[in-house]
Amino acid sequence: MVFEDLRDYISFLEKNNDLIQIPDAVDPYLELTYILDREEYSGRNRSILFENVKGSQIPVVGNLFSGDRKMEWILGQKPYDIGMKLRNLIRPPDESDSMISRGLELLRELSGLRPKMHNSLPSSMKVLDKVDLDRYPICTTWPKDGGPFVTLPVVITKNPLTGARNAGMYRLQKYDSETLGMHWQIHKGGSQNMQDSREEKKIMDVAVTIGTDPLTIFSAVAPLPDPFDEFSFTGLISGNRVDLVKGSSVDIEYPMNSEIVLEGYVDPTETRIEGPFGDHTGYYSLEEEFPIFHVKRVIERKNPVYPTTIVGKLWHEDVAIGKAIERMFLPLIRLQIPEIVDLNTMEEAVFHNMVVVSIKKRYPGHARKVMFSIWGTGQLMFSKFVLVVDDDINIHDRKQVIWAMTTRVDPARDITIVPRTQTDALDHASEMFNFGSKVGIDATRKWKEEGFTRRWPDVMEMEGEIVKRAEALLDRFNK
Ligand SMILES: Cc1cc2nc3c(=O)[nH]c(=O)nc-3n(C[C@H](O)[C@H](O)[C@H](O)COP(=O)(O)O)c2cc1C
């Protein structure tokens, strides 16, 4: 399934009884977001369309990604199957393939890869007479937030040296009717483009789209290697080329199905305090200096809808997005770290704060090799704790993970602390902002080749025949 735009997705949700439409007046200051929060906490996870938001003519929609079911609708397939499909793309032809059939298969798979470029806005979109961010129902989520934040934007920039486009989701704090805080963290694509622009002494063009089709919003969050274009990624997954239109005042292209587009610039030499903001971690992330986005022009579709999301203490829709990313990227991570059997970025640990990985151990010191590979792979570099276990452990079962960690580890020997390294920007416990330490725990069975001189005990297992007989007997009493 491919949703043409946000509206198409909203109608689909309505048809599938997954949308509440609230006609009552709701305050974008704390109230609206708390309603979204309660719906997610209830586990019903319905999306909500707020038709009457105080202080704005524009409706707000939220909880667009909450729950695995929605993620599958948006992606059109199970995330893991998409990962396998992507992995298959780089498979060399095997003997059963004719070159023609393999070539045709690749052409089919890659058909959506290249976005379609348009030079002028469609008639459904128009440039507004003036920039006025006050017209938007930008929400304040938590009481100690530094102000209202745009929480579901797709921020588009270009690298000044290569021209490669990047689209990332970075929150935007509203400072006034024309300026926003640009929270791209130092390790992310937008920030890299800004650093290069600073070196080139260039002001950066930026376009922000608020409300495109949900797959494109997902692509902006996906940890794609730079310089892989996020719109190509959308096309690759959906099989349909994304329609992009050239910005009217910036040298940036953005999706033609956008509800609201902000065109403007970031001066790489300029910063301002951003935050606090109730973050994915369940804490308010502290105020820090971040760049400023000056909005110069606003483009809107007729009767736009404004999408929002909330993050905070578990569980929110970022968990569904994060888990979809984990499953989708696992087959691709295995290309680089083939010994990985399974990987679990733990949502309780805000994903990257604790990554558990199971491996088929083949040589002495293998677990440590895997830890360092994880720290060297894309956004897995943020993993604060990496726990490596053998492949007899189901790493999605917390009980088994704790059992392995506590029974296969001698702390002095098996814990590796990596001091003075980069950390995730949201890690408030690290020694400094963006800088601290990491822990790797080798919870695999120890080998004599690793200097382990004692005998490693067998795990208790019942013999097969007895299991069968006992189960058959009990079954008779369970009918
Ligand atoms: C709801 C939500 C909000 C996010 N906010 C930010 C943010 O403010 N700053 C940031 O650097 N990353 C944020 N992220 C994570 C990035 O979108 C993610 O790391 C993405 O891969 C970045 O793309 P890039 O690698 O092209 O920079 C957010 C993710 C989600 C799901």
C-alpha cells in the first residue's frame, strides 16, 4: 500500500476505525499532547484528529505511527521483509538466475529510486503573503518545555561540497513568528551539511516540510548512510517515484504532497539556546546552543493539516518507529557484521542506550570484535551498553538476557569500558555534552583459548523422548 499524502493516510485510518475525530476546542498548550499521551498509554493507540485547536484555524493530527499495525500499513510490508528485499538488491546473480531475469528484477525493485522533479508548485499549493508561524497550532508538550516545538518536521538541506540532499527529522523550537531553533544534533546529516557550509563560509538554504505521506516522514527518521537520499529510500520501499518540487526561494527540493513548507536559511555562525524539551529519554533535555532557522517564505496546501508527535516516558510512537527501524536494518547490519544472529535495541533504554546482540561465537575474543563493530556502524555508534550473548539466548526475552548476563560474566574480565568517546546528544548522564564513555559486556560462554581454565557447566535440558511423553500425558488432562 502506498499513501499518496497525509490526507490519504488519515482517510485510511478513518475507514479502519483507527481515528478519533475530536470536534471540541482543545488547547495546544499541554492539553492536546496529553490527550495523545493518554490514548497511547491506554494501548488503544488510535490516531487523533483535533478539528478545533484553540488559537488556530488548522487541525492537528497525532499518533500517526503508534503501534506495529500502523507501521506495517505505512511501510506496506513487514519491516524485516523490506530489509531482506534491500539486502537482496546487492546479491550477485547466482547460477539459477539468468542475467536477464536478474536485471529485470533489479529494474523492478529500483523503479521508484529516482525522485521526479517538478519546476513549479502544483495548483493545490500556494505561497502565503507573509511568514507568520503564529497561525500554526504548534504544541507545547510538557510543562517545563522551553516553548512550543514542531515535533514531526522533515528538515531538508544540501551539502555545499557534493550537492547531496539530506532529509532528517529534527525538532524545531518556536522562538517567534519567523524563527525556530534547529535541533540537529552534531552527529546528524543536517549538522554535517552545516559544518561544511561554515567552512565554505556559506549561508545554508533549508526547507522544512510539515506533513507529507507517512512513509516519507519515516524515511527522514531512518538511519540511512550519507549520502543516500531519503526520498529515494521512500521510492525504493514503495516502488513509486517521489514527486519533488523546486523550492520557490531556496535551492532545495521538497515533496509535492507537503501540507506546509517553510523555506528559509540557517547561518552556520549563529546559535541560540534551545530547550529544555521533554525528550525520548523521559527527562527534559537540557538547554544547549543550537542553530537558528529563519523562515523567509511559507507554502501551504489548501486547508492544511498539521501533524504532531509526542515523546517522553515510555510508551510513545517513537517506539514503534524505532522497532520498525531495528527490524528493517537488521539484514543490512548483518552485511557488515555477519556473525550477528539477532539484535535488540531496547526501548526501555531509549533504544541505543542498551543494545543486546546474539552471535555465533567462532573464535576467541569474538564478542569484543562485535562490540567494536557495533560502535563503528552508523547510528549504532550511540549504543551506550552493548551486551553480547550466545545464540542460544532469545534476546527479545528479558528474562533470558538477564540470566545470560548474570551467569556468563565475570565483571573484571568481561566488561570493557571505552572512556572518552562520543555519546548521544540526549545522554544527560555522560561526563560532558556529546562526550563520555561506553560499556561492552561479553556474556558469551568463555573458552579455554580465552584463558578460561575452569570447566564451563552444561545448561540443563531435558532429553527429547521424555519431553514428548510428558507433554502427551499432560495434554490428556488439559483438554
Ligand atoms: C519524533 C522524533 C524526533 C526526533 N528529533 C530529533 C532531533 O530533534 N534532533 C536530532 O538530531 N535527531 C532527532 N531524531 C532522530 C533523527 O531523526 C534520526 O537520527 C535520523 O536518522 C537523522 O537523519 P540523518 O542521519 O539524515 O541526520 C528524532 C527522531 C524522532 C522519531
